[in-house]
Amino acid sequence: MRAVELICRWLVAALTASTVLLADALHAQERYITVASTTSTEQSGLFGHLLPVFEKASGIKVRVVALGTGQALDLARRGDADVVFVHDKTAEERFVAEGYGVKRLEVMYNDFILVGPKGDPAKASGRDILEGLRRIEAAKSPFVSRGDRSGTHAAELRYWKAAGIDLDAKKGAWYRETGSGMGPALNMAASMNAYVLADRGTWLSFKNRGDLGILVEGDSRLFNQYGVILVNPAKHAHVKQADGQTFIDWLLSVEGQKAIADYKIGGEQLFFPNAAK
């Protein structure tokens, strides 16, 4: 009886070890890429919609690291991503010019919006983002900035500059930098009843709006383009070039562009595909 018990224990141990080894082998063989992207594509729910479609079509898993655009590009510079999918054209072109990216390709767009308290104490509403910011600064109304080197933060800084406002000289207690993603910045604005620049995709998926509403939209300067770049394998030999390119090709394909267009919340489209034909 003792011998039978020992044999059974040995068989269980051997089976467990075999199962672990098999799982490790399968995990090692799993095809995946790492995509450094923005909080707006993640928090809007776009990746939750797109990736299952891509993974089913290709057999390639996608691991998304969602950061501000500047941080996402820095991650890729260190070789910790295979693909970058972000929205700051100037920074993206610099990334490619420095040799870290192979080629920048346009994928889709939406727009930025100025969100603020519906009562609009600064009288910032309208279709002119620069005039809206001037009025917020003049009134010293609370304004939440992401302050995280994201594409949205970069756009916000461009608008302040174009409005003729020197933030270094003018910002005070009314200007709050969060150093966070779009969702947390919107949460802070809702709790403070403050103004904030947001991308429309994250705003549409944001539930904790409080007394906030869209105050400025429709200004052509609020156009928000997204680009995708394969990280250069000449800089980092471990970059998964073939699978990364497969993901990029799919995003730009008829199927990928349709999947982007099909993503809606409450019947409203969040992103508009515009890959070059």
C-alpha cells in the first residue's frame, strides 16, 4: 500500500512538472508585440475594441503600455517597445529623424476640446481656442493641465503660446499640473469644477463628468492626428520587426481602418481613419 501511495505521489508530481513545463513552452512560443501608446487610445476603449480583431486575424498578441506621448517615445528610444502609436506629429518626426523609428504613418484623427464648468465663469465658450484660453487666464479660473509631456499636453502648450500667454510668468494657483493621464486629469477637473483640454475620444468614454461640458470645439487648430511608427531594429536588434510591421499594416488596411471607424460610444464615432490610400 505504501509503494502504491509513493507511486501515485510521484505520478502527480511528474504530471504537475510536465504541465508547468508545457505552459512555459507555450508561453515562450506565444507571438506578441509591445506597443507604446497614449492614455487616450487606452482610456477611450479603442484598444479594447481593436486588439481582439487584430489578434484573431493575425495570431499576434499586443501588449499596450499606455503613457503620455513623450514618455511613450522615450520608452521606444530605450528599445522597450516594438511599435509606437501616438499623437504629437512634431515629436514623432523628431523620433524618426533621430533614427529611432523607421517611418511615421498616419492612421486616424479626432479633435481636442476645451471642457469646463457649464456655467462658464471665464466666458470661454465659442469656437476659438486661443480666445477661450485668454479669458481663462484673465479670470484666473481653475485650469487643469496634464503636465505629462503627452500629445494633449504638447497641444495645450502650443495653444497657450499662440494665445500670447507666457505660462511661466502667468501661471499660479489657478493652473494645476497633474502629471497624469487624461482620465485622472478629467476627474480632477470634475472635482474642482475646472477647465481642461481633452481629446474627444476620452471625453466621450468619461462617465464622471459632474458639472463639466464641452465649451470650445470646431476650431481647426484643435485637429488631433495619430501616427504609428515601427521602432528601428537597427537601433535595437531585438525589435520584433515582422510582427510589428504586421500590426502596422493591419491598422492601415481596409479591415483595420473599418475597425477604427466602427468604434462608437452612444452612437458617436470616436476616431476617424485617414491612412494614406
